[in-house]
Amino acid sequence: MTEAAEEQRADRAYVTLQDVAREAGVSLATASRVLNGTSQVRADLRERVLASAAELSYTPNAHAQALASSSSKSIGVVCHDVSDPYFAAVARGVMRTAAEHGMLVMLASTFRDPAREVEYVAMLRAQRARAILLIGSGFEDRDWERSMAAELDPYQRTGGRVAVLSRHRSLKVDAVLPQNREGAAALARALLDLGHRHFGVLTGPHALTTVSDRLGGFTEALADAGVHVRPEHIVEAAFTRDGGYAAASELLRQKNRPTCVFAVTDVMAIGALAAFRDNGISVPGEISLAGFDDIPIVRDLTPPLTTVALPLDAMGERVMGLALREPSARRSRIERVAGEVVMRASTAAPR
């Protein structure tokens, strides 16, 4: 038995899943899957985890006991990128509600890495967090769906609470759902009413459910009006300011430029506005520009950005409220949040 195992045996009450993973030399997610028996793991890794758990006298029920006694005051929040103003605004609402209930928030950024998101959830389970919040888009990825469910299902069975913000198709959890598809469709109709018929779209990775919903809603509303976006005018890049800059620069290199550009998030739109300015393109004189979310800074841009406004702070409060409620025995709670099209000076009728 290793020295670490001996120390843990001396004080069994403090043995955690993280201790087992460290002793076995595997990730938290792997240790969790082995001990929960919820997914396939290589035979050699399984043997190492089981041997380490036996050496340390690990008791999985300790997690359930801690949750049942409400001894845990910690809330785990896993978001894509806390430096993104969208997530910062949502996190503010989460933290304010948590503080009102005497809860401590542990915040982690995945930078849109699905494997890292699963790892963080495993860590929060090991820390016996009272609730886990997933803030941000789900992934159109079957492996991610299976891995995440393998972590969250046993966590919920032992009393843990889970709530998500945005669409996570396969997860049977409480959710706050921004109406991304409907909001993008309403924006498309508003831009059509200005007289635009030639559009470009700056999009993030299509594997993100938020991207697929906003892109789908926008292009479908255009198609209903007999307007179609050329495939080369839909430019994919990182879901960031720099991604928006790169995508807009690529769009400007093409022939037959659109008269109006929709960036599926305000952060990408900010990058696009900088790219247009650096290339001497007037907004909205030569190209109109619109975004989505209404993060606070877009009102102060020159020109202010047309967007679909979501109540970001309130969305954080609502998802935290779901996590604090008693679980429903029958079905997951779904709270839908509508967006509102806000027309500002970045869009005008085409020349």
C-alpha cells in the first residue's frame, strides 16, 4: 500500500473520489465511471480504480450522506468562458441568488472543450457540490452526451441538483431555455423589412446547439421570404471577438458582398465591426451589422449594435432558482426566455 493510501485509511471520513483517481493515476471522470458502473472503461484502468478504492476504503455513499444532510453549501457553475460578457452577466445573476441563500459559488471555464466540461463536472461531484449548473450551449456530440449523462445521472440519484442554461438535448434536467431560434427568426424579418436581400452570417462552431439554433432560425425565416444566403457567405470561426474579426475579414475578401451581416453573438459582432473599420467599410453605410444577446457594451459602440436582447442577469437568477428548488418527481422543469429585437444605428436600409 502506498503512503498516500495509508494516510487516507487512517482517516476514512475524508476519502473522496479525487483521492481514488489520484491513487489509481486516472482522471476523475474515469474513476467516476468505474465506480458508478455507468460506461465502459478499459479493463486495466478499471482494475486500478477498484484496487485503489479498496485500499482507501472509499465509500461512494458519503456523497449521498453529505447531500442528504444539506451539509454542502457549495454550488458548482461550469461555463464556456467567464471572460465573455455574456457569461459574466449570467454569472452575476447566479452569484447574487446564491449569496441570498448563503451559498458559495465555484466557477469554472471550459473554453468550449466538451471533454473538459465533463472533467469539471466529475471534480464537482468529488467536491460534493450541492448543485451543478451548466451555463452555455450544449454540444451536438453523442460521446459528450453519453459522458455527461454518466456523470450527472448518478449525481442526481444521490440527491445532487442540476440545472442548465441553453439547450442540452439529451440531459434530463431542469433548464432555462433562451428562445434562440425564434429570436434569430424575428431579427431576420426585421432586417428584411429594412429592404435587405443579400445577407452574410458569421457563425461559431456548428456543434454548439446555440449556434445551430440561431443560424437555423435566421436562415429559415429568410427562406420563408424567398431569400437564401449563399453558402460562401456563411463563415464559421471561433465564438469570440477575434473569431468575429477573422470571419468578417474573410467575408470582405469575397465577391458580391452582402448588404447586411448577422453575427450569431454580440462578441463576434464586435470583432466584425473592428474588421469593417480597419478595412474602411462604413457601418451601416456600406454594410449593416446585427448581433445577438445585447451584452451591455454594444449600446456604447459606434454605431450602437442592433441585436436580440436577452435578460442575461435574470437568466442567471432563474437557473440558480431551479437548482435550489426541490426536484420534480415527474418531469424536468423548463423555463423559456424570449428575446426582443432591438434596432439600433448599426443597421439601415441598403443603398
